[in-house]
Amino acid sequence: MSAEDKVSEIMKDLGPTGSGKKVIVVGGGPGGVASALLLASRGINVQLFEKQNRLGGRTGAHEIDGYKFDIGPTFLMMKSLLDRIFEESGLRSEDYLDFVRLDPMYEIRFDDEVFRAGNNVEDTKAEIERLFPGQSAGMDKFLKRERSRLSRLLPAFQHDFSKARNALSPDLLPALPHLSLGTTVFDNLKKYFSDDKLALLFSFQSKYLGMSAWECPGAFAMLSYMEHEHGIFHTKGGLCEIPIAMGRAAEECGAQIHTGTGVKQLLLKDRKVCGVVLEDGEEVYADSVVINADFAHAMTHLVPEESLKRWTRQKLESMKYSCSTFMIHLGVDKLYDLPHHTIVFARDYRKNVDEIFKHHRRSDDISFYIRNASVTDPTLAPEGKSSLYILVPTPNLDGDIDWDEAKDAYRSMAFSAIADRLGITDLEEHIEVEKIYTPKTWNAELDIFKGATFNLSHCLSQMAFMRPGNQFDEFRNCYLVGGGTHPGSGLPTIFESARISSNLISDSFGLSYLKQKVAV
């Protein structure tokens, strides 16, 4: 049965469809294509406009001389949230994507020790006992407590906070005691693991939010739980295949996707968005518009400054943003004996983190991450060769770093650290393809405000109703998806933002739609 036939069959049982209603999606990142898929599957006339010649945004890819590189995300956690987007559209994710569950999930190096996080909890507990004798019982407490936390908080992450009063919803009250207000991720992990180093091994997921484990709100300790309970996945061809697959499914459901077609500005009338002006001057009208661009970039480029009341440029400048990243994509003519994911902590990890997040300055003792996906996925490089992804967390463009000057220094530091910590001394000799991203690159090439790769910070003052709402408060008929709105950055939460916004739009049109639950 085709996608169109599946959707038609579902719609027979749902009552009114969205026929005649038009929605424009600005941006083809994962949130944009997920929105296009959900809305098109409900019978809504969807047009998506993407400035780049490819879908994905920072979840896209570039290909050079037979090598393929993911630009941004390389971990897929909480796969069930991705599955649900397809299921609520009447489809199956496995018909569009080839998933590989990783084991070990990743390898973490600190001091001169190596910790391998297994796909199996018992394997991970054995690894804890090997390095931290007597500490493995904390793993059971960690999983039990964080499972309970997620079960209470998941409704909040799936809730619309576009209005402050929505936070008083009775179904959200049980979540309040589980927010761990006033604590950090590191504080929470120390309740399970008395050894500081062991606690840190369960804390690096704070970097998914572009935050320090000593500053990230304590409730986000559940990010590590999600990985250990549900595993992490690779998609064959790279994670860039996720938005491509969603785009293909959306088109099968009737959406029109226009790549290489940028949006110049929103069409406004009496505080209502009624369409968009394309970069070529064409005006396209719709009943609702979904913005999937970087939030602060969209507010400073797609909307006349005088039209904004709350989210002014002054307000945006005063907000807190995530860190950025220095990144090297390498195509090398050999295979390296490295796992799919390797995380290496700086020798003085706390100092490294403080230099990035508190002092916004260059750190000479760097932490870094390498994805060596060619050991799992031979499609990413020519036979016998490797596609390597090297990432170093850095300050965003608020930091006092001249990236035109610092670029070569960071490159040298990265190769020196790889030689020192991983024993790979010949890497530069085997390079066939190389591309570097700095915070300046993220800003200039991918329209990311301040080069803050993980978007607005997830500090408590910028969460829930204090974050830009899925139903945008400045203009009617305008909705937000992506890392800059609720519930936040990272693929799973971006998918949730698409569900929330799509459901709000469907409700405004009086449509019925499928709702699926996710196990915690």
C-alpha cells in the first residue's frame, strides 16, 4: 500500500480533513520536514521552502569525492519519538530508514582510562566495577529514579507552553517535584555515584544542550538515562538521511518541497502572518506559517525590526546561548581502529568546561569527540577509507576569539590531542578531504545566531513558557519548531516541537488526528 493510500485509509476514520487549508513551512531542518509530514498526512496543503539545495539544515550533509559527512547531529537517542512521527502519519520509519543500534554505544576516555558504555545495562555495570569497584549498584538506582522522573516530565515536554497559564494545567502538577529545581546535572548524578569521575561519565549529555554539567538544570540527568535504557542508533547513510526520509514521506503525502528557495520575510497584516515573500520577490499566501529557521536569526532577518514587541533585537542579544563547536570533517585513505563514537575528556575537564562556558575563552587543554562511522557504515567513504567527524566544544561568538586567526591553532590542537590521547600520529598523512567549521562558519553558512550550535541555552529562565512558544506570541497564525522553541534542542525534542505545533495548527483548523504514546 502506498503512503497516499495509507493516509486516505486513516483519514476515513478521523472525520474532517484539512482539504483547502494551506500551511507554509519555512526551513527544511528536522523540525520543518517532520511538521510537513504530519500536516500533509492530515490532508493539509503544505509547501516547504528551504534556502539550501538540500534538506536537513544542520542535520544535513555534504559530499566530497566519494566521502559523506553529517554536518551536525551524529547520535540518535529516543528513537521512539522519531518512530511516532511516522506512525501518526500512517507510516513506518523502518520503511524509510535503515537503523543500526550501536554496541558499545560509545567509548569515553578520561585520564588514561577507557570506559565503554554498553548497549546492555549489565555490560555497563561490569565496566563500572572494573574501573570503580563497588559503584555499580548506583546504576540500578540511577535507572529507577530517572525512569520515574522521565515518566512524570514527559507530559511537560509534550505540552504546549505558548501561554504562561498553560503551566498550571492539572496534568502537569505531578511533574513539579521532579524538576530538581536549584540543582545541576552533576549534583543529581552524585546522588547515584559517589566518585566524581564516574558521575562525570554520565554527564557529558549536557553537551547535547550546549551546556556545562555544573550549570545544566538537574532534571536533564535523564538524558543519560534515555541512552542507557533505550540505546542509541545510527542511520545508514548518516543521520542526514532522517530529514531526507521525512521529506520523501511528506511528498508522498502531498506536500510540496522547494529546495534552493529562500524566504526573504514574513507577510504581515494586522499582527497576523498571512504568508511569505520569497527571495525572488514572489508572494505566497497561507492560512498558517511554521518557522523552522534558527529562532534568533529568523527574528533578525525575516521580520521587520519595528514589528517585534517582545522578541526585539535588544532582547535577543540579552538572552543566554549555548556553546559552539570547532569541527573538522576528514576523508582519510585508511581505516582506524576506533569505535563508532569516542569522547575524550580534557585532562583538567572542569577547567576546560569553565573556560568555554564561564569565561568564553580559548582552552588549550581540549575535550573532543570523534565519530568513526565507517566502522559501522561503509556507505560514507570509498572502500578501505574512512569518513571522520572531529568536534571540539568552544565558546560561541560572544567569546573574544578571532576565528580567522584561531582556526589554524584549533586545528593543530585537535591533531595534537588525537595523537596524545588516542595514539593516532599519522592522521594528517592520510587526509584526502578536509572541511572545517568554526563558530563563524556556523553563523555565516548555516544562519545560526552567534554560532551557538545548540541554540538558546536551556537554563531555567529560558524553558517552558519562558522560551519562545510553539504558537508564536508576536503574530497570529505563526508557529515555531526546532531547537529555539519548546521543548528545546536535540533531535528528539525537535521532533516533539513539530508534533506540538502541528497539533496546534490542526486544532485551529478543527481537524482530528492520530495520537501515539511513547514508553519511557
